[in-house]
Amino acid sequence: MGSELSILLLAFLGAVAVYFTNQIYQHRRKFRDLPGPPHSFLWGHLRILTQVASKFPANTHLQNYLTEIAHQYDLKGIWYMDLWPLTYCQVIITDPDLMDEMIMMNQHQMFDDKLSPLIGSNVVATANGAVWKKLHNSMAPAFALSHVRTQVGLLTDQTLLLRDTFKKLAKSGSVISLEHELSKLTFDIVGRIIFNFPLYAQTTGNLEDLQMISKLVVESMSVNPLVKLQLALKKNAIRKRVDTSIAAKIKERLIALRDQNVVPSRKEPYSVLDLMLRDKIIESQKSAGNEFSQEEMTLLVTNIKGLLLGAQGTTVDSLCFTYMMLATHPEVLRKVREEHDTIFGKDIDATLQTLEESPRKLEELTYSAAVLKEALRMFPIGFSMKQAKPGATVTYQGRKYPIDEDLAIILEYQHLHYNPAYYPDPDEYRPERFLGDGVPRSWWRPFSRGPRSCVGQDLAMNIMLTVLLLTVREFDFACYGLKPNAGPRALHTRLDTIYGDVIHQESSPEAKPRGGMMMTITESKYVPGYVKV
């Protein structure tokens, strides 16, 4: 009996071995003649990815690894990473013209898989098809440039609170996380635009749960079983608190609109939430008692969370890196300050009066915008990930390449932004690149491009311009605790020999400043004429 069991067990294990060997063979052979780093029959590209990751600090964003692999093996345009069975295999696109061909493809399912356990499914940034179209159409008017211009008063008021905070910090000499202070600012601004009432993050610190959700998204990517267990214990309670709070605000606003018999205007929206409730208000006028289904409410809550968390991405991260670069590039800082003096006047009262009377003057800050764009180029917050239809191919330099549904199509912006063919001396901070027509639109992609580009990019740029305008003449910033590396970790940049590992962005889930961008703030001794109050 025992020998029969042993024979059966050996037969079973043999069958498993044959099956697994066949699976490896069938899978690995797909990558045999495709461009990419050296390919192993046993490991695919997993070993190379591990070796490259070991060069960087823990939790570095994947874009750094892909950029490093491309430079190490001189990979251009389109190439592949065989990461089976750990995760989706990838086709990496670094040519801007190829990227443009893929603008209208669906977002990859992986994005939704990673976010849904903590935020919910079908966030506008990850949704596809009819769901995305409906969400985008309902939100877009609130983020249109014409409406963003009407929000300059809100941006100014909230930035003045930040300015007061900077004054206190300058007097105390404290070391602060610039990321944390800017997160409260953007949370208040975007919260007001979403709900049309204040959230008071800058005055009451009402940000903890949303920051924890962002942290948990990172932990959800860990393969450590202990981290997974801790995540399971924490995520439900935090998500329930946030969801309950947001759902209450949605219901409160719906009741108010119904009681006042108001149908939100798409041309002059009070808030993003009003626009998202518009169809339901119209339906309720036709049939009494038309309430949200659980599915509808979940979608609303999910997308409001997504907008609030998304606001902590591009705007905060890019401002952090902009201040870092201004702190070490005095000539650039001088030009920014002089532009502000020229367009908005040399004292705070003149600046505020001009903002109130002519909010469009923010768009005249062309050098300040170039300063921000250069930081966005050097420190993009991540890449796009697309999914093609079965059997899809793309042609590059006369050859067809597979991009079918089994592959995650990564539009890798960091590599593009550090390619000397497009940006000479790419690790040099040169805002002048973006003056005039120096950089074609398809070469600069921190907000992505096309219909699936960031819906809030105009708002993000206006927030960043307002923050610079009301702070850079009055305060000097200095990075704290920088530990320059003796030699560069990466081939594409030597910036870590100046700033240390802070430039190797963390995954959270976007590519953010490592360590929260610790800084000290002092009152500026800038040219007399800018009167402080």
C-alpha cells in the first residue's frame, strides 16, 4: 500500500514537473526574438529586475528600474520585460510617437486591481469604457481652465494660510516635511472644489485617514506575509471611516439640492460633487423617491476618494522638487522673483489686488511655469499603463511588435524625459527649455496626453503658480539632512551625488519625494520693495 502511494505521488509530481516545464517553455519562447535585456529560460527577466532594484534604496518607484535597464542595455523605442509568473509581462514604450498611438487604449486592469481593495473599483483614472466616459463628462467642467480661473480667490486664500504657517516655521527654525505642509494645502483646495465647503486640513490637520490609505496602497504591493496581515487588519476600519464620512457629505448635499429644487449647472458648477449629482437630481424631478443604489453610492464615494488622494500626487510632489531645485539654483530663483515683481508688483498688497482683479495674469508667469515644467520633467510622478486588444501589434522602424492583452503596455515617461536626444544634458535643471516652442508637446508627459490625460492638470498648474507667487519672494528654503552619494546609483542621472537618495522617488503609489522632503525655512533677504505683512 505504501509503495503504491509513493508511486502515485511520484507520478503526480512528475506530471506537475512536466506541466510546469511546458508552461515555462511556451511562455519564455514568446520573448526569444523580442528586444529587451538578456533573457533567461528559467528566470525570464526577473533576475535582471532584482539586480537593478538592488542598486536603489528600498521602495523605489518602478520607473527608476525601467529607466536604468533601458540605459544599461541601450534599449530604445520599444522593448520587453518577461516577469512571469510574478506579475504581468510588460512592453515598455519610450518613443513619443509610439506613445501617441496608444493614447486611446484602455487603462490596464493592474491599476484597478491595486487600488480597489483600499479606494474602490472604477476610479476615473483607472476606469474604462462607458463608466470612464460618464465619470469624465460629469467631472470635466469643474476642472476646465475657464472654471479654474474662477477659483484663483480660493487658491489665494488657502495659500495665504500656508504663508502664515511658513512664517511661524521660519521663526521657530523647525525642520519640517514640506510634503506634509503642502499636502494639507492641496487637500483643502481640492476638497473645497469637490464639496464647495472647507475641510480645514491646514487648521485642524484633518488628513490622517487619507494619508494612511495612501500608505496602505504601498503596503498592499508587498510580498511580505506579515505586512499583508497588518494591512488586512487596518484597511477595513480606515476605509469604513473615510467612506462613511464621504457618503454623509454626498447625502447631505443631495438633500440640499433637492430641497432647493436646484439642478447644478455644467457651465458654472459650484463643485465636482454637484456635477456628479446632476443626473440624479434630474431623475428625481421626474420620479419621486429616486434614491442612489448601493452601487451608485459606492462609485461616487470611490471617485471622490480618488480625487482627494490624487491631489496629493502631482501638485505636492512637483512643488517639493521645485523648491529643492530653487534652493540650489539661485540664478533661477532670482529670475522667478523678478518675474513676480514685474507682473504682480513689488509688495503683497499689489500682488493680492492684481490676483483679485486679473486672475488670468497667473498665465503670464511664463518663466515660473517653465520652472515647474522642468521639475515635472525631471521628477515625473509615474507612467501610464495601457492594455491592448487580443492580437494587437504596433509597427516601429519597419517591424511589427506584439502588444496584445497579455502584456502591460508601459508608457515610460522618465526615460523619455532623460533621453539626451530630446533633452540635451537631461540631469541639468534648465527651465529655459520650456520657453517659447523649445519642447514639442509630445515630448513632455507628466500629465499624460489626450482624452485620458490628467483631468486636473490646469488646476494643478494654477495651484503651483499661486504657491510660488505668494511664497518664493518672502522665504528661503534649504534641504535638510542631504547625504550626497559618493557615486551615482543610476546611469541616467548624477543628481544623487548632489542631493542624495531623495531624488530616487518612492512608490506611494505615485513617485513621491523620499522621506517627505525635509527642509528648513528662513525669512528671505530679497531685494527691498516686497513689503511683508
